[in-house]
Amino acid sequence: MSEETKPRRGSKRNVMLLGLFGAVLALATSTRTWINVQPEVGSVKIPLIEVAGSDAAAAVAALAVVALAGSLAAMIAGKVARWIIAAILLLVGGGIIASAVAVLADPVLAATTKVGEATGLNASGGAYDVTFWPWAAALAGAVLVADAVLLAVAGRHWAGSRKYSRDAAATAAGLPGAASNGPIDEISGWDSLSRGDDPTG
């Protein structure tokens, strides 16, 4: 039986690590410079403006945190919860990709707020140089989408907690004392008392 559970444990760990990698990568890109702007405002010389990912695509950091929490929660979640987490990761990955693509498609619009704060004007003239980091964010989103698919597929074969599975099976079979074969903890004792059983018997 141990040989049978090894691949499952390995796939669970690999899926979790893939999700963590995508989430951490997306979070890291949000702190990097996505757009370098050299504004043109008449004859006034304005220093180069660096627009971070958190300014160009504010949603990326928030979505990355959700993906981070979801990837960790998938390790202890039940089958139904894993399906829900997979759906969330799929939406999160798609959202990160969409945010990155929006910046790549229109860097002027993405940098408008930051440029306006730096210049005090709404002018969009100047040179807009997009860096590598929006592409890295899109890659992180793609990793999370792939992780969501793997979680949905591989998660069906992951074994749950054997203790709780045994207790649930014993209860379903109408064996009130079967769940107390092992050491009695505080929760199990209260559960037994609520059923009218003696947990010390």
C-alpha cells in the first residue's frame, strides 16, 4: 500500500510546488519595473519614470496572494474543496494573464496614473519602453492555469486522511465504538458523548 501512495504523494507535492512557483513569480513581478517612461512636456526635462507592476496592473499582486493561499490549502482540502480551489486558480491565472496582456497592448494607458502623478499632467506623449516583467507575469498566469488543470485531474486520486475516513466509515456502518479504537482526543470524546456513548468504554 505504501508503494501505491508514493506517486500520489509525489503528485500532490508537485502540484503544490507548481502552484507556489506561479504565485511567487507573479507576486515578484508586481514589485518590478514594467514600463520605463520618458515624458515629453514641451521643453521641460523630466526624469525617467519607472512604473512598477503594482501600478501598471494592481490586480496581479492581489491575485498572486489568492493563488498562494489556494496552493497551500489544496494540500489539506477534501475532494470537493480541491475542485473549488482548482476553479479559483484557473480564474486567478486567467486574470493575471489578462492584466499582463492589457499592459503589453496599451502601456500608455497602464502608465497614465503614475505619469500623471510625476508630471502633474494628463499628457501621454513620450517614449514608453515595456520591460520583460509583464511577459514574466503572463508566464506566471499560464503556470497557474496549468496547475489548476493538474489539480482538477490529479486531485481525484489523492487519498484523504485515513483516520477521518475510518471514523466516517465506522459511523456510516452504525458502529458507535469503532471510531474510538485509537487514542481518544478531546474532540472525539465530545463526539462520542453527543451520540450517547461512553468514550472510555
